Amino acid sequence: MSYFESRLRLNPSNFGDIEQKLNFCRDLRINNLIIEFENSVNKITTELEEKINKYPELKLYYRLTIKPKNLDHLKERLNQAKDFSGIVSVESSDRKVQIQAAKDSRVDLVSFSAEHIIKTITPGVLSLTKQNNSYIEFSLGPIMVKNKTTQSRFLRSLYRALQLAMQLNTNYIISGNFDDVFKLRHPRALVSISHTLLDIPLLKAKKAFSENVIALINRAKIRQDKNYIEPGVKFIKRGDTQ
């Protein structure tokens, strides 16, 4: 089973930071990575591509996380991201933005990673992502904070959100989303944490780091394929035997 770190944030203007994090992932054998460039960068320069190509043993995928201020800003940013070939994610504490993102077929992932955002999750947005065959993201990074009160508060919010997602049979993934390279953990260790601390059945915890992530990646690919009319329905050209 292939396990993923679904949100590795990199600073595109700091090559030292990129190399340090990718080296660390390679040493930990975190071979499947979804990279998010900070500041919503959605184009890779030639120099940046050369740096990343030094790690052929890593399977790298890309995501763009849009953090809109309001509905108009969301629409503007989605239009700007129309040619982005990776995963398109939206992260906002505004419930109106969350609902619109869950409705929009251009959005693959609605993220509830941060502590102040996870508290705003509702059954409505979970149901809409399920209807649209998109995904919800939860993250374990905030668990690693030193402040025990903050840690405990986030754990309670994360536990409630995950239980609600499972109750509604929502599509979801879990990322590490660690801000410090030395906090990085192999996804197998995060599966164990999800199972023991958050009371997620072991099989579901594994899927949140593996099968569900693969399905999310495939969703983004299908979204870019003009031959797909809707999930599961592909237009076959005359003479196409596939």
C-alpha cells in the first residue's frame, strides 16, 4: 500500500529549504508527496524544476491551496487557476466560501487543516463534497504544538470533525502538514496516531493516507481531461478502443 504526505509546504524562493525537506523525506522514505508551494505559486520555473528533478526516487504531485477572502475572491482565484494541472484546494473559515467551494467542480479539496478553520465545519459542506465527489482535508500538524492547552483544544475539534465526516460517509484525506521539517513523520506513524488518538478504524485511517489520496489525485487528472463528461462518464471518440 502506498502512503502519502498530502501537504508538504515548500518555499519556491528558498532552494535550501526545498532541498532540506526533500532530503528529509527521502531519508524517512516518505516517497509519495503532494507539494504545495507557498504564496499560492502555481507555476514551476526551470530552475525550480531542476532542483526537484534531483529526487527521482520520490513520486511528486502538486496542489494549489487558495485562501480566498470572500466569494468574489474565490471566483477570481479559481479563474486564475483554470490551467493548473494539480489538485486545487480551498481553505477558508468563511462558511459561505466553504459551501461555494464544495459546490464548484473545479475544487478538488476543501481543507480544514487549521485550528480556527476546523471549528467552522458543518454537515452541509461535508454532504456537498460527497455529492460532488470532492474531498475534505484534515491535518495532524497542529497536534505538534508545545502549548498543551492549544493541543488539547485542537484534538477535540479534530476528533469531532472526523467523527462527523465518518458518520456522513464523506470522502476525506489526512495530511501531516507540518511547518517544521523536524516534525515530519512517516504516514504509517500518522495512521497509528489517527487510529489510537482519534478513534478512526484502522482500515479507514490507512485509506485516508493512501487510497483516498490516490482517488483525489485521479479526480484532479480527470477534471483536466476534456473527454470526461462527469465522474465515471468518458466521451469515446470514434475509433477509440480504450
